[in-house]
Amino acid sequence: MPSLRDRLSRHRLGLVLALTVCLAACASEFGMPISSPIEPDDGGDATPSWSLAIHGGAGVFERDMDPKRRARVVSALESALEAGRTRLAAGDSAVDVVEAVVRQLEDAPEFNAGKGAVFNAEGGHELDAAIMDGRTLDAGAVAGVTTLRNPISLARAVMEKSKHVFLIGRGAEAFAAELGFETVAQDYFFVDARHRQWLEAQEREAEERDARAPADGKDLSTVGAVARDREGHLAAATSTGGLTNKRFGRVGDVPVIGAGTFADDRSAAISCTGWGEKFIRRAVAHDVSARVAYGGRTLETAVREVIDEELDSGDGGLIAVGADGSIVLAFNTSGMYRGAADANGRFEVGIWDTMEPSNR
Ligand code: ASP
């Protein structure tokens, strides 16, 4: 038989529920939003709105960063954001836009993806990428590819032109060859700053001998994009060279669906950056989605909980777009290269804790 205390607490729960239902009914009666993290886009227009968030990686970014590097990073973020904004405003699909934006970021030497991919322990480059369509839950991923100029497009081909979700190494390259994808020699990925970073990481690792921590947590710089299109569909895409001085054959979170990349129209699209092993263990991207889908959280609360409670300070960050078009950008490192744009005219990029509105 339930104790008096149990009965009282059930009674109190009943009262709270009744009050909540009553308040919700009154609020909607008077046209008030019951719980909306952001204002609706498009000024109430019937046309569904769009939103876009991008990242160029999280890491330890010094405030006294070389101003020229800072300008290059900001300009690369702004032009990718601009390209994505133009396409979403024109009605392109979220999947098309996240692929195009990530391709553009892969071609920019500033970021650790495509052209600017970091060096692995053998002095080579192995790239990972994934894309997911929140409308159908279709997904495509590739890992350990070494000759693809734009791994994100191969990930999309895996999603749309194969029966599979995930292809690795030689098999992924063979699939790319069948489809006539553009390939490059490994020296295409040689970027002087990355090479120096690798040499420093090797020295540090030889001194520290900590095989578990990333050899270089300074400038992770993976790239990603999440979008909600005018039809209300969501998509996420992420691409990376992985961690500097990673073991040959190591695969991070980025191509692991649900770890570094995830999208579901019913909840959110998420793209992560950071210490991949941590993101895989916590299935971070899916965790955010699940907290929204069946945990009753707003996107912002879900992201905060995962970043603050499931990960450790310094592990990384993520970008997310919700089914309602809300955008959340969060990280627990000193900075994250990032940008956000939406149909309400928002257009801003940021590196450290505050965003910098752009005059574009
Ligand atoms: N998450 C990526 C990885 O571990 C690295 C990054 O975000 O820069 O492969």
C-alpha cells in the first residue's frame, strides 16, 4: 500500500500537471508562445523559415592570434556562411546546402579538413566525413580516405548511390573511382602551418608519452554545417583530417553517425568538433537529439547538458539547428570558429565567447 508521503507527492504532482495544462491552454488562447527558444523567422510569414550554422573547429585559440590568420579564418567563415545563406534563401534543400558549405570549408587551407587536413603519425593524411538527411534519416560516411579532395561529397554518394552507410579506406577510394570523383596526390594536403604543428606535436608526445590524450588539443579545426531549409527539413555534415599525429588507421567521431554527426527532422541537426574519442563514447550528437526527442528538453538545454555534464572542459563543442529553426553554438574550449545565419537577417561569425556581427 502506498505510504502517506507517496500519496501526498502524487497529489502534488497531479496539481502541478493540472496547473501546467491550464496555463498552456490560457497561453495559446491568448496567442502567446508556450515555450519557444527563439522568435519565429520570416516575421510570421506562412513560408517556412531557414537557418544555418557552421563551424571550423573548436580548440585553444589564443586571443593574441596572428591578426592575418584571424582575418583569413573570419573571411573563410563569412564566405561559406554567405554561400549557404544565399542557397537556403533561394529554397535549396538542407542536404544540398550543408554539403556545399562543407566542400567550401574543405577547400580552405585554414581548417583541418580537405586541403588543410592535419598530419597523422606517419606524416600522411587520412580524412573522415559524414552527412545525414534529417528528412529520411539516410546517412553516408567515409573514413581513412587519402586521395579525395572533397570527402564530404563521397560521403553523400555513399548515402545516395550505395546500399551502405559507411565505407572506409581502399573500399571508399574504389567507390570514388567508380563514380569518377576528383582525386589528389597526398602532397595536395601539405600546408606549412599544419606541418609545423605536426612536428611540434611529435616532440610533445615524445616528452609526455600520454597515449590517450590528443597529441595536439590546440587547434582542432574540423569543419561542419547544420541547416534547416524552407521546407523545414534538417541536415548535418562534418569533415575532418582528425587529430594531429593520430595513429595510422585511427577513426574519430566525425564519420560515426550519432557521435560527431546526426540529423533528425523531429529533433535537431548536430555537427561536433573536439576530442573524437570522447564524442564517440558519449554518442554526443545523438544524445543531444534524444534529449530533445524524448527528454522534453529545448535544444539549448539539451546542448548545455551534454557539453557541461557529459563532456569535460576542453573536450570541444558543437553546432545544432532545431526543428523550429533555433540555432545553438556551444563549446567548452577557449574558442570555436563558427557562424550563424537565418531568415530573420542574422549573420554573424565568432571565435571566442562573443559573436562578431558581420557587415555582409
Ligand atoms: N573530432 C575530430 C576527431 O577527433 C577532430 C576535430 O574536431 O578537430 O577526429
